[in-house]
Amino acid sequence: MKTLLRLSIVLLILMFNTQLTAQETASDFKSSKKSEKKWRFSITPYALFAAQSTDVGGESIRQNFNDLSSMTNWGFQIITTVRYDRFSFSFDGTFANLGGSGEVKPLKADLSIDQKIFDLKAGYKVYDNFKLNSDQAITGWSIDFSLGGKYMLNDVSLDYFIYLGDNLIFDGTFKKRLEWWDLMVGVNTKFIVSPKFLVSVAYNAGGFGIGNSSKFASDFTYINSFKVHKYVLVNAGFRSFGYDRFDDGVETNVRVLGPMLGVSAIF
């Protein structure tokens, strides 16, 4: 039964695509007001421990973290951010290979999905009230607006075999590339609670049915960042994102959510 369920899941992913990623993490603390005039750079490898819901043409699939991790052969996620004064540019990348095998006699199938997700954003800080307190530490909060695009690519390969008893009577390979861009606009707020604790909340929305993009896509992130060294932050939080789109007249709604954990090196 579990094999049948997993095969159904991967076949639906084959037809209507999925995503396993996270984005947006706190990048740095301000050590002084003067430091805002300098270039800053951060790099953050991270992991999203996600569960997923997928609704396709009236059918519903619910996958917990164990279901998703069992389908992931390997994966890597990273965010890089460059800042100068009130301007910023960020790249959020996911690289993964998913797949598995399933058998429901007389059919056997082997699925492989090479996945790449690139999230590019340009941002501008529209407000901040950072100030020095009596201990000469910076406190306060800021608001950034961003504009960018999210690129989704799934290269899907399905090898299938049909048996009559123990004899192979037919086999073949099905390949398909699923890709699109979603325009994304967002807002990001940061609160420096103490010299070693930063809270970041971000919301992004996009798609809007432009061309081949999603009908609607959204992304919410909450991050707690703890400064453990002058150049190192530990980030822990929660993320929920998804999209609603039409493919070949069939509506697909995907929602991914779960805790996330990462480590930032800041320069």
C-alpha cells in the first residue's frame, strides 16, 4: 500500500510539478550607524524540514517530512545577499534530485526529477529607526520592499516497464521539462531586539497569471537569528509558501510549510 501511494505521488509530481525550498533569512546585525554606508555580504546554507499539500484536479495528496525526505536523493539550498547602503540583492537557490521506484503489477516505474529553483530579488530599505542605546548597542527596526523573480525548473524522467507474469512485454521512457518564472513583490521587516538577537519577517506574493507564470504564488517567512560570533549567525524559523497554477486546463495548488534552520557567515 505504501508503494502504491508513493507511486501515485511521484506520478502526480511528474504531471504537475512541485517545490521544496525555502527563502529569506536574516543576514546581519548593525554594529554602528556608520556601518550602513559600507558593503556587506552574507552566505547562508540552510534546510527546510517541510510537509506538503498538493491538490490536483480534485485529488488531494498530503505528504509529511518523512514522505518528502524518502523521495529526496540529494539536495542543497543556499542564500547569498549583497548590501550597500539601502540597496540589496539576493539569490536563493535550491538544487535537488528526487525520485524513487514503485510497482503495481503489471506496471513498474522508476522516476527521477532534477530540480532547480532560483529566487532573485532586488530590495530597497524604505524606513529604519536604528539607534544607539545606553550600552552603545544598536536597536530598532526596518522595512524593505523587494522586486524580483522566481524560476522553477523540473526535468522529469520516467522509465516504465509492463510485465505479463514474469515476462517484460513493454518498456519505455517519458521525459518532460516543466519550467516557469513568477514575478514576485514583497516586504521584509527586521527587528534588532538585542545585540545578539534579530527577528525577521517577510511576505512575498506574485505570479499574477502573467504568461506561463502561476495564477498566484505566495511566500511567508519568520526567522530568529542568534549572533554566536562577530561573523556568524544561527537562524531558526518557519516558512510557508506555495502556488496556484493551470497546466493543460488542470488546476494545481501546492502548499509547503515547516521549520527551517541555517547558518550565516557575514562579512
